[in-house]
Amino acid sequence: MHLSGLVQLWLLGSLMLTWPVSGLIRMHPESTGTSAETDHGHHNSSVEEVPIVTFKWPHVKTPYLITLWIFVAFLGKMVIEANHHVTSVIPESALLICFGFILGGMIWGADKKQTFTLTPEVFFLYLLPQVILDAGYTMPNKLFFTNLGAILIYAIIGTCWNAASVGLSLWGCHEGGAMGDIEIGLLQYLLFGSLIAAVDPVAVLAVFEQVHVNEVLFIMVFGESLLNDGVTVVLFNVFDAFVSLGGPKINAAEIVKGIVSFFVVAFGGSLLGMVFGLLISLLTRCTKNIKIIEPGFIFVLGYLSYLTAEMLSLSAILSIVFCGVCCQKYINANMDENSVNTVRYAMKVLANGSETIIFVFLGISAIDKEIWVWNTGFILLTLLFIIIYRIIGVFFLTWILNKFRLVPVSFIDQVIMSYGGLRGAVAYGLAVMLDESKIKEKNLMISTTLIVVYFTVIFQGITMKPLVRWLKVRRANTSELTLIEKVQNKVFDHMLVAIEDISGQIGHNYMRDKWKHFEDKWMTNVLMKPSARKVRDQVFKVFHRLNLKDAVSYVAEGERRGSLEFVRNETAIVDFKKKIGEDFTEVMPDIMADTSSDYDAMTDMRRDPVPSVSLEIHEQGMKGVRETEDVNTHHLLQQHLYKSRKQHRHRYSRSHFHVNEDEKEVQEIFQRTMRNRLESFKSAKMGVAPPKTISKHQKKDQQQQQKMANGKQLDKSKTYNSDFEFSEGDSATGFEASGTSSPWRVTYRAGAGIENPAFMPDMDLTDPLQVPPWLADTELDSSSSMVAPSQRAQVRLPWTPSNLRRLAPLRISTRSTDSFMMADREATQPRNEDDERFPPPPPPPPAPHRDEGHM
Amino acid sequence: MGSRASTLLREEEIEEIKKETGFSHSQITRLYSRFTSLDKGENGTLSREDFQRIPELAINPLGDRIINAFFPEGEDQVNFRGFMRTLAHFRPIEDNEKNKNAAATEPLNSRTNKLLFAFRLYDLDRDDKISRDELLQVLRMMVGVNISDEQLGSIADRTIQEADTNGDNSISFNEFIKVLEKVDVEQKMSIRFLH
């Protein structure tokens, strides 16, 4: 690899992808047997004259070959992908390896010796990082962290088990004489076991991406393969050190050191990755002015995290995985949308590209007489053991895990998990790294590793799909296709939260909540741009994208019908302005601006973006555009469905001064609930005036409050910081602590509480300053609009829980029209008689902007 | 704490509840303690007000519906048995329960019963149909005010259309089950109850 230094110079200006193969090239340009040779047809022109054209092959040789290799690999992939009927049966990775066989055969035919092989340096330094970074960056975080416990168990214990059991069993067979005459000691067997133990993320990804198993199964296999790479490299290094030390020198102290180093390397690597991830997030906060190279930071720093970990001999793979996992959320929020797309695509290009090269070179490496040493016993036993012990390991660990999991991993999923133990290039890279001076049978190990890789990738890869189909493994749900599912899923969420609250216990989401709290309070503030924080609700982005799609299909539909009339439809424009413009410009000026500019760019003739296009279409009788409408209703729901509280209950921190969608939401729900309760109460006991009830409860409550230990109150106020001063000062705020007053204090989650308003003194109305302006509005208006008495009372009672009071000014801007309109609407739409029988339906909250548009 | 609760609960009662709901002994005593702490009237039953005092429920859009689900029709008190029976719907389904399903009566936490519970949240008049109005009410509870009535109406129409196979413009329980066929109800309606 003495070449690398020289090569680096060349690489500076060239594609990032040209890095990978730099080390692959050994200097045999004349005999490469690839198309590079054709260039030899040219000949140097005479040196005596002033040269018009000179041929400088040695000058460009290295990068030229690198690029050519990449080109050939990509061409191969293109050809393979063009044949869908083939790739649907045989996974692409297997085909690429076969393609590698052919290439390797050609080279060998021309050269009589293999001149291109995958070297560990190239693989670990140039090919692997981008694949892993991509995996980390696109990791479904929620899924990953929900299952992290299981993944870690599989990755750490499972891998250790595999390494130890394979190593020991092979050693046992060796002792039993099954292998014939080979020179491998116990330690070498363990070393071999550790390198062959790990499931390979590249191979797993390549196969599982095509099978679409359910997401939990996928994340288990994939997460395991990612993390156990780190584990395996660590194990390998430890055993490698042991082998170097030699048997007799290993004592208890060395073993303890080995175990300690295992943890230091693994956790140190992860930590380093997280640090780099946070660094990237911080950096992207300030790259506003250099949007063009913004995406570059991700790659450069990600790679640096890998190299730094490598330098410190920590686990580089874990480092770059966690770097990607940590930064994804923040950089996606911080960076410009275009940059995010750039990162996403560039990442895919790099990862996919090097994946292709890895598989091709895995194939090429096989066509080499020198490495092939056949030992039937060793090879077949290895194959047998890795399969058997994988199955045993998976089933045993799952059996333990299932005792703790809410949803046990099913038997069939376990089968697929065991069968999905594909080995890949990492094992090969490690095998090549073995030191021949210490391990006599290095070549045997390499050829065994290659056979294992080929067997798992090709044979298991091919049979995976039929197996999945045959066993009827639960497939990934193809998103939510129906509205009712979407609604129902939300209902389930709310329901579970409510039941958890009622049964008074920490839900299984407790830790996530805690983390979220912490994250919201500290990390987000530091790592995210203020503007990004405001529109953090990803829904807006989805909304934006769906709108674009809607508009395009709207226009397309119109053009198909041969008329552009509708584009200039005035009502659509007005509607848009009312509906979307007013609603969202205040919240998210960026995106709005973005939207309009996007649309302008798209077509001149369109005069406005018309986001709710399909509804308009509906209104105009163009009922044929059903898909559009579906999309539209979906995103309407998506946007407006209340989040279940678990996801946003901790936002009451001092540090949030911004208009917060969630606070608004909580208020909204809260007010509705109160209104309903009051109404049902009234309808149950006719004629009882609300104030009386309230004071009654208030008294009762006061007593309870006094019975309660004061400590609880202190706890509370601590959680709320200064926001809660009010309730501290006034013990009659009626904080009802059914959760806290019981021994099961755990039920109370910090920040979650809204005090039970039904028992609040109605002091809002007594203090003129605290009458919310929107209330005043209603009162003014109530004389003109005939509001039924009960409804008026209902409007009158928007208790503000003390800890929400500080939000009152907020409400001025966001709510005033709503309440105003509500009074109006109630009058114009008399309610059903039926409603009285039901627990009160929520009064239909109005959407003032819409209405203005239509009336 | 735990001991105080268990003294109030007779052993045979625990046994019966265990049989009926499938909760373990320790879960029952734990939940009983929770029950008594909710029971401010200290009369062995919970009223709606007792539930409404739970602060978190006030900001749960479906809070009141779920409270309602605890009360048998026409009653406004629920005793510990009833309380547990409702909670039992949310127990995860265990492997060994799947098998004996066929023989004995269906346990409260079976898929069908879970779905029935969810169905009842909509079906207020208990006619075993979710009408457009009923659906609209729930939708209204769950969406923000930014969405207009006509939009919501069209969402409701479409939702019913998706599920409605017999064309009566409402969703029957069978249609409900059918349309949620692919949803992992066992997982989405299960809570890991503490021991």
C-alpha cells in the first residue's frame, strides 16, 4: 500500500468514489486484462518535435484504473438490474459476486495470477465507512431505540456466543481428529471463530432490502449486524493480541484486560461517534451562508469520526454508526431542504457504489489459486457450526427476551433471524488481516471464510425470499393505506395513554419520555436552529411535499381534460389564501416562501399553489381524481390529528417561548374536555349552577390538599420551575393529585400535569386583567347571536389552569377568532336533540378561515 | 402500601378476578391500591368524577370516552371488578392463551374483544353500528380546530366508504374487524401492566 500516499494527491480533486479502489491496484498495467489495455493501441509521438498530443499513461495510471474499475462495477450492476426477472429470484448481491467471478476469471486468464484483490486497508478505510454511515444516517431511530435492548443482547451476547462456540467446537473436532493434519491451536480457533461470528451489515442489507419483512424483524437483524460488527472487530483484536502473546503468557490479568478493553473499545467508539454527531449538528446550525458545501460537512466529519476512532483503536464502525444516528435528526432540521436531499442522495450513491464494489471484489478475490487450500473437515464443519450455533443462539436469546417483551418475537421471525445470519466482507477483510507468521493456516482460514460468505450470501440469499413467503412471515405494512387505519391508530395511541394513566403506572414509553424531556430541554436548544425548532413538526414538510404533488396532479388532470380554465379559478385562489396562507404564514414563513417560489419555478401559468387542490376539485365536481383526494385527506388528517400526549407532554419548559403547536393543542383538548364535562354535568343535574359545583369541589379538594404531604407540592413546583409559582402560593388552585397522593407516585410524570380544572376556582373572571380577550369578544357578541344559554355558559368557562395562564397572551393571537366564531356557529347550527343523550359531543370547533372563504 | 391494599381485598375475590381477567395476584393488588387511591368517596366504587380527577385525562382528547367505557350502560359507579374487567382488555395476549382460546370462553383480551372495546368508543348508542355522526364526533375530538367541518365531513364520508361493504352508510362491527384486519391490534392495544 505504499501507493496510497501518492494516490492521495490525485484523489483530492477527484470523485470521492475514486478513493476506494486506490489500494486495489497493484502495478501491472500491461496485464490488467480489462479495457485499460485497449489504450495501449496508441503510441507515443516523437519527442524531437513540439508535441501536439502526448500520451502520458503512467501519469494518470492509478486514478484511471480506479475509475475504470468503478465504471466496470457500475456497468455490471446496471446490466444486472436491467433484468428484473433475474433479480427477483436471485438477490443482487449474489449476482454481483458472480459477476466478480467472471471478471476475476478474465483477469486470471490474462495474467495467470490474481492481480486485483480486496485488501483489508482499502476495505476498512475506503469502502466500509460510507456504507455504515448511510446505515446510521437512515436508521429509523424510534424503531432502533425501542428495540435497542434486544439488539444489544443479540449483538453482544449472541456474537460472543457464536465466536466462542464455533471456535471451541472446531477445536474439539480438531482434537477429535476430524481435520487431519493442520496446525491450529485453541487460540487460533477462537480467533477464527471471532472473525466468522459476525453477521455482516452489507450482506444483510442487500438481501433484506428486497424481502420486505416486518420492520421489527428487520431492525433486529439489521441492528444486530451493525452493532456486532463493532463487537466482532473488538473480539478479533483481543484474540489477535492473545495469539501474539502466545498461550503460556496469558494469565487472568490479561484476560481481564481483554474484557476491559472490549468495553472501552465498544463504548468509547460509540461515545466518540456521538460526539462527532453532535459536532455536525452544531456545525449545521451555522452553515446558513454556505449552503453549497453544507452537505460536505456531514461526509467529512462522518469520515473523520471513523478515522479518529480507528486512530485511537476504538471501534470505528460503532463510531460512525452512532455519528449518523445522532446527527440525523438535527441536520435534517437545520439544513436547507436542498442540502438534505443532497446528503440523502450522495449518501446513497456512495453507499450503493461501494457496496457494489465490495461484492464484485469479493467475487474477484475468489479466482486466485494461491489462497485456495482445501480441507474438507475444516470447511464443512465451519459451515455446519455457524448455522447451528446461530440458530441455537437466536432461539435461546429470544426465549429470554420474550419474557420481557410486550410483543414476543414469534417463532417464524426467529427462524428468519437465524437464517438471516449472512456473513460478508467484514469477515473476509479480517481474515486477510491475519498475520501469516503467527497463523500458519491463514490461507485455509481465508478460503473457509470465502466459502462461508459465498454460501450465506448466494445460497441463503436466494432461498430467503421463498422461505419468507413459504413461512408467511409478516411483511412490512405498506404504509397506512386507509383513512380508517390512520384514525384508528391514533385512537389506539390515545387509548393506551389514557389506560396507563388510569391504571397509574409507568408505561413502557417511560424512558423514552424522559429522554424526550431531556432532549427538548437541552439538546434541541443547543443543536437546532431557532427557526428549525419552530417548524420542527415534520408534518409540515410532508404537507409541503404532498401539496406539490397535489398541484402537479391537479394541473395534469386539468390538461388531460383539455382545459386550463380551472387553473385560473378565482375561488381556488381565495381559498388558498384563506386556508393556508393565514393559517401557516405566521408559523412557518420559511416554508411558505419556499412553497411559492417552488411553484413559480414550476410553471408560470399557475398563479397560486392551491394546496387543498383536490378538495376544490371535489367541490367542482371533478370526482374522478380519487387518488389525489385520498392523498389530500390523508395529509389533512396527518396534519391535524392530535398527537398522543406521550409525544408532547413535556414541552412545558421555561425555554420554550415560541408558539408551540403542542401547547396549543393541549389547551384545545383541555378546553373541549372541560366544556363537555360541564355540559354533561349540567344535563345530568338540571339547574345546578356551575359555580356552586365548582366551589363545592373546591372545598373538598382543599381538604384533600391539606391532607396531602407538603412534599408533593414541592416536588411539583420543582418540576415546573418558576412557571408554577402560582400554584405554590395558592393552595386552593385545586391541584388534584390522584396520582401523587397515592403511594404510586410514579404515575405522575414530570411536566405532564395539567391541573384538574374541574375543581379550579373560577378566578379568571374575577380579575379583569385575566379575562382572556377572546372571552370578552364572545360576550360582546353574544347579544347579537342567539347563543343557547347552556352553550353560553360553556363558552364562559374556559378555565385556565394556573400553569397555562402564562400562555394567555398567546391565545390572543391564536384563538380569539375561534371562540368568536364558535359562538356564531352554535347559533346558526342548532344542535341535534340526539346529542343530549350522548355524553356530550364536542362542539364542532370552527375553522374561521375556511368559512370566511366560502360564505 | 401494598399490604394495606391486600388486606382490604379478600383472597377469594382475588381468585375470582384472576380467573376472569387473567391478571396475576400481584397485579391485582397493585391495581387495587390504585383503585382505592382514586376512590375519593371511599365507598368501594369509582364515579366519573373520580376518573376525571386524573389530571392527564383532561388533556387526552379521548379521555372522557375512555372513562365512559368503564361504566356499564346506565350506571355511574364502577366497582373494582368492573374496573379490572375493563383494564383486562389491555393485557397483552400471551402465547399459551392463544391456544386454549377455542375451548373456554374467549378471554377479555382477545383480538375480537379488544376491537369490540375500540368499537364501543365510537358506538355511543350501542346499535352496533358506527354512524357517520358518531364517527364525526370522534374525529372532531381528535383533530385540531384548523380543519373545517366540510373537510372533516368528507374525511368521515371517505372513512365510512372504505369500511362500508353493505352500503348502509355506517360501519358495523364486522366491517370494523374486516377493515382493521391488517392492523396489529394485539400490539397496539396492549400495555405491559406492572406486577
